[in-house]
Amino acid sequence: MLATSRPLTSDQSRKESPMSTNLPSPEMLRKLLRYDPETGKLFWRERCARIEPRQHTRNTFNKQFAGKEAFTATTNNYKVGRINDVLYKAHRVILAMHNGEWPNGPVDHINGIRFDNRTSNLRIVDHLGNARNTKMPSHNTSGVIGVHWYRAYKKWSAHITVQRKTKCLGYFEKKEDAVAARKKAEREIGFHKNHGRNGGQIRGVIA
């Protein structure tokens, strides 16, 4: 029952439960949760008798959780919480509440920050689209994704990978020429403008 839902505490398991095939409706989510668009945070609403008919359970929940921030635990830097004893990622719940339907594909955090759940930072993409908004790998030494020094030729190499196929864009005497070739290919293929940003994790979101 939805009425028995409890917030996930930071001490509970981080492992995500399988996504339920019987998702709570956006209308029900709005009755259980309040969303603050400025911060991207969720808060538990006070439970009424229609949501939780058992007075003792209702009173206990309202005393402990009503008005407090929900979905405060994290899994792989995603904000998560439980409804109906099923673990959900906050950004999917937020989009369901905002759009009136659950996301039908992966959700990308545009700036790459997985706990920034403002709707302006969320977009539904396919897996290819998500890969086109990739952060700089930690092992990169050139400062530009897809560009590296090719020691055998003593030149800068540029390449790009799309759908697991890597295409060589050429070898260049100057690093800036290799970077220009890479950026041109990104524009032609339709990579996101944030692709190759520095730091953090390699992907925004697959959820």
C-alpha cells in the first residue's frame, strides 16, 4: 500500500530495487510529495485519511516526516527514495509529476550533476543521446575528449565514437587542428554542447 511507504534513510541499502511495473500515478505522486522547482528537491506531504486510513500510522508518519525533504539517500550520486517499498530515482519521479506521465526513456542530467534535479536540468533521451553528453574521462591527458598525442606518428590524433564504432578524423601537427576536427565532427553528428566537459563522472544519467 502507498500508505505504508517510508522515506529511505541513509543507513539503508543503496542497492536499487527493480522498477515496478505498477508505477504510482503522477496524481498519486503529487499527493505524496511536493516538488520545489528552484532547488530540485522533493518533500513529503502530510498524509490524509484517504491516503493512509490507519490513524496511528498516519499520525506517526506526519509527526516524523511531513514537510521534510524526501528522497535524500543516494545511489551512485542519484537521489533515491522508496514508495510502496520500491526504490525510485528522484529525477524520474519529478518528471512524472511535472509531465503527467513517467519518462519513457533514459533521463539525462544536462550539466552532468546527478543530484541536480531541477526540471531545467533534465531531459529524456535515448541511449545514444545520453552518450553524446559525456564528461571528460579521467584518463584523458589532452584536455579534449577524442584528442590525444599519437607517439608513433609524433602527431595529434583526433577520433570520435558513435554507436560503439570509432572513426579516425586524422593526424595533425598542431593540437588545435585536431581539436577543431573533433569539434566539427561533434557538431555534424549532433553531440550535446556540454559533451567533453571536465571532471566528475563519465555519464550524466541512464535511468
